[in-house]
Amino acid sequence: MKKYILRSLICLCATVVVFGTGLVPAASSASSLVVAVDTPPRMMNPQGDDSDAGLSYMANFFDGLLQRKGPEGKLAPALAVRWEHPDKLSWKFYLRKGVKFSNGNPFTAADVKFTFERLSNPEVSEFLNTGKTIASIKIIGDYTVVIKTKVPIPWFANNMHQIFIMDKESTESRKPGDVMTRPIGTGAYKLVEWVKGSYIRMTANENYWEGAPSIKNIEVRPIKEPSTRFAALVSGQADIVTGVPVALYAKIKSNPKLQVISRPARRCIFLALGNKTGAPWADLRVRKAMYMAINEKEIIQKIMRGHASPSSQVPDPPTIGYNPDIHRLAYDPAMAKKLLKEAGYAKGFDITLTGPNDRYVQDAQIAEAVARYLAKVGIRVKLDVKPKAIFFPEVTGGKLDFYLIGWFDGTFDMGRTYFKIAHTRDHAHGYGGLNGAAYSNAELDRALEATADIINPEKRRQALMKLNKMAMVDQIVWIPLHYQEDLYAMQKGKGIHFTPRPDRWMVYKEISR
Amino acid sequence: MRERRIKSKLLSSFLHDPSAMLGSVIVALFIFAAVAAPWITPQNPYDLKAVSLEHFLTPPIWMKGGQTPYVLGTDDQGRGIYSTIVYGCRTSIIVGFGVVLLAGSFGVTMGLLAGYYGGWLDIVVMRCADTLFSFSTTLMAFLLMGVLKQRGIVTVILAICLADWVRYARTMRGSVLEVKEAAYIMAAKATGARDWRLLLRHLLPNAIPPVMVVVAVDLGVAIMLEATLSFLGVGVPMTQPSLGMMIAIGKNYIYAGMWWMIVFPGLALVMLVVGINLFADWLREELNPKLERR
């Protein structure tokens, strides 16, 4: 028996040593910053990872033709000084002169052409959808590019902040492995060292076209475990942490040395529900009943600790197509039971609710609460929550019935969103790729396709608002839950100026101290 | 005559070993709690209709804000910690005994056959065992859970068994090889006993004692393994109780000061496994022929 005690003591000591020394205090002086984030980078290839976590790193090493600035994410010039939309299919970009890549190569139209052609190469790009829509790229002189799309894409320019321009010469001449690990861009920062599983160090690009950034040295530490991230902040080893768990909000707030920053996020958390023929949930009354059975107010209060706001639709207010006239169906379990009875399911039915457990704020807990609300009106829910690495391929596979997911449109145009998540799955056209429950409604598809060539912003807004109402009120394509809130925490009184972005990217040129 | 003497010797040694008795009392208590769960808990925390968010994150009853009937407080979904622990022990014990039974019978059979027949059967079985043994059991079970798409107690038991049967097979084979040479086996063979009779009547009962030690130790190992898998999120589904899952949820709240969500399930798991190990320790000392006492 003594052996067991001894062994467990050794383990305990080892744990203390590992945790104690794992995070060596960093010297964070006036010109440097240590940030603990929730997700590590997958690679340093700006086209290879289209997740917001990956793009967040790339936005520091690279620039897009355009960028998004300010708390509202307004579209602004970056590597292009201005752009035109001469006809339905063409987009003309006038490029910035005198910009250099971090290896000294000058930035020209050839690099833009190279980058956009690279988008459709499945070996290096996750932006295949954008790549596939491009018909031709024409260079006029060294500093003008005309991109023609195959079909009208009204939101094309809105996407330009996340297509990062690569250097043609060095990307072609270097080995693929080198391109994946060493970024060469025009960005505000240059990579110094990337130690996988440990840290990413970057240093300011003194010749940055927008002016050298305020903080010279940045160290990013990806720490997946929220409580470990929190420990790094409390012990002063990190200046800013992202992804503060709601459970710790009150604790950080009561600490005089720390400050929590919350900002309403654009991401809407909702439940996608298929409508395959014969399924109980294809019946509109059943969809309504499921909607009305969920006590969203209680979810926000208890599970989100108040850090979310109820949503009645998937797009958030700044998105084109957001319709203020859509309201949530009231929480009314009695009515839900009545509707189920009317539809012939007084005894309920079985359904599986799938969802991630490591992607959104309190995702598994929300799914569990939803299962419980539905159980109370007689619907027997089997809960199947799993890591995002398993869950998302299932969404792309389109074989689910009912799942929890979050969404925000990086282009601020609901049309693009709906083509991806509401249009009938159509592999040939690239529609409905993320319509994981294979929802299909011919009427909605037609209405959506009709909006594709409306360019006039006001007309487009009207058309998309109408479409949105049709989806959310008439058909109940989804059951919306809430817009989540992003929570950050940082050291107080160290003179750090940090305003979170709507897209959760950490763009260090925007931070100063 | 001889058999009875051994039994009474075992019993008297058991009655003279306080730690073995303590261990078995603990285990008996847990088994009782697992069986009687619905009668000794105020709510079934995994009946979706019985739980409500209304009483979430309630501290234990003796602290400010504590509420009846949540003696040990509630978790972030409003489940009573005490009730969840009792139901969680049910899962632990089902998995523990399920693994011991399944992996045990398979492993013992394999060991028996490999030990008795030798030859290619022995080579195949033992090389399989060696291969499996070179991976850590936790890793093997983790990988198997990834391969088996379905989640549930049965899958957890299967995954642990597939990773775990080698312990039994090895021990059994070793023991069989020793017993095989005994005079009474030779005698039985000489009288023309059939193989199956030899295996079941003579070899199995005489070679099994060392395996009993493995059974006792493995019970604790299997329970820990289930908790580990559930803690890592690949064990039983969220809608089923498990001590490992409770600890996983609780760890998110340590820094928020809500210690009861992790401390109580942790204590329960430690008590259960220590109880089993106390008993197993005694059994090992008694049944190991190389450790001749007094």
C-alpha cells in the first residue's frame, strides 16, 4: 500500500513541477506583449486554413487587397488603394505602390494573380469556393488587376480581407514544407520563431506601409485549456487572454489587477433541422413546437451567465439581409405540446441532437439544455456531442438530422450564408456545402438564386430581408438561439489599449501600449 | 479435505487483515449504492425531465446558498452532485465487472489453450498479446473508442476489454505451463482423459488462483480507465452518468471557486479504487505462491 502513496506523491510533485515551470514568466516590457489564445495555428500558409483562428494569425504576417477596420469591421483599403465594379462580373483593383514583402521582393500585380490562381489548388487552399468562381485574372500594368467571376457575386469585394496576398517568386521557389512553416508577406509583423505546441514570436515590420506598429515584439501562446490560460493571466505571464470561459467571468472581474472585456460577437448559435420527407420534423407544426419548447431566456441567464443576446435569425444586425421585423417565437411549452398533438405526435418521437463540445461558448451545455427542454414536451432526444474535428466533417457530409452550430458571415452578406447553409445540397454548383441536415425547399432555393445578380445595395437588402423572413418565419429553416459574446481579459494598469474585433481576429497592429 | 483447509485458511487470514476487510466493506458499500441508486437518491440526474437549470451551481448544503435536497450541491446543469455520484458509481461498477467478466473469460480461455497446446496457437496468441502489451492500455482504449463510432457503456466495455484481455491471457498461460507438468495431470492423461476434461476439470481450477489476483487489480484499473476515457470525452455519452465526466465538468469550475463539482466525484473515485486495491493487495499476498507467509 505504501508504494501507492509514494507513487501518487511523486505524480503530484511532477504535476506541480510541470505546471510551475511550463510557463516561465515572460519579460513583458513596454514594447512587447504576451497573448494567450485558445487555438494554435495549423500552418503558416495563408490559404490553407480558412478557420477564423487560422486567419487571425495570418492577418499579422500578410495583407489582403482590403482589410476590415474598427469595431464594426468596416471594409477599408489595404494592398489595393481603391476598387471598382465596372460590370456584374468584373472587379477592378488599383494596387498600392512601393510595398515590399518581408524578403525584400516588391509587391506587384503578378503576386495578386498568383495568389488568386493558387486559391483553386486543392493541395494548398481551403478557399476552393472562391477560387472556383474566378473566370479570369487580367493584369494591366504592374499595379492594376481585373478579376472576372463566372457568375455574378455581389459580395466578392467583401471577402477580400481574408484572401492574403503571397509573394509569387518565393512561394514558387521554396519547398512546400517551407511555405507551410515560414510566412513571407507584406504584413505588419514578421515571424521570428514558431515552436509548435509552445509559442509564436513575431517582430514588427519597421517598413510597414501603414507605418510601423506600436508594439515591437509579440509572443502568442496557444493554450487550449481555459483554466490554464486563466492561470497564465493571473500569474502575470500573459498580458491578454482570449476565450475567457463564462464560468470565470465573475472571478476575473473581482480581481483588481485584471480587466474583462466583453463584446457582442457576430456569431449566432442556432439549431439546424432537416426536413427529409416522412420525418416528424418535416411538419411545420413540429418545427414550431420544437422552437417554442426551448427556454432561450433561461439558457442565456444560466448557461451563458448573461453573456449572450437572444437571436431571432442567423445573420447579425450589421449583415445585409438582417430583418428587424423578425421576432422570436415565445417560449410556450403548453403550446408546443398542443402543436405536437395536432401534428399527430402527442406521444413525441425520437431524434438525435448532434453538436461540437469544444467549439462555441458552452456548446455542449447548451445542447444538453435543449435536449432537456424537448424532453419536457415529450420529444425523446439522443444527445451526441463530440469534438469539432469529428463533428464538422459530419456537417459537410450532410447526413445529420438536428445539430447545434454557430455562424457568422465574414463578408457581411446574407446571400453567401444562405447559399452555403440553406440551399439544397448541390455538389455541382457548390451550393449547400454546410447544409448538414440536407434541408431542402425548392421555393427558398428559387428565391435565393434570384438574388444572386442583384448588385444595387438597397435592392439587395430588401430582397434578402424578404428571403430571411420567408426562411425564419414561414418555414422555420432553423431554430435560432443567441448571439454569443466574446470575452477577453487583460492586465489592468499596464497601459495596454485593446479593442476586440467583431471577427475575433487578434490583429496586433491594432493594439498599442 | 485439502480444499476446505485452504478455504478456512483464507477466511481466517482475511478476518485478521483489517485493511482487506476495510477494502471489502468499501467495495460492498459502493456496490450497494450502485444497485439501490433509485431508492437512495432524491432525483435521477439523467432523467432529462427531472433536472432543471433552475437550481444550477448550488453549493453543498452546509454552505451559504445550499438547498435541500442537494446535499453536496449541484453542477452547471442543475444535477445534484450526490445523486450523480451514486448513478456514476453504477456506471463505474457495471464497466468494472463487465470488463473483468468479458476480458477475463476471453483472456483465460486464450491463455489456457495457448499454454496447454503450445505450438503455433501459442505463438499467434502470445505475439498478439505482446503487440497489444507494448501499447499503454489507456492509449489502446482511446484509439478503439475513436474507431468504434457508437458511444455507450457497452462500447466502453468492449474497448477496454480489447485492450485489456492480454493481462489475463499472459497470467493464465504462465500458470498453465507450471501446472501442466504436475504429476496429477500426467496421471489424468495416462488414464486417457479427453482434452476438454483435462482442460476444464484439472487445468482450469488449478491454474486459476494467480488470475484471481489479476481480476481484483483489473477491476480497479477498468474503473479508472472508464473514468479516464469519459474525462477525455470519448467515454460514455454526456447523457449517461460517469465519475470521469463529472470530474471533467468540475475542472472548468475550479478557478471559479466551485470546488464541490470536482472534489466529491474525485473522492468517490479514489475511495472506490483504493477499496478495491486494498482487497486486491491482500488477495495477492495470499494467493502468490512465491510470497510464502508465516
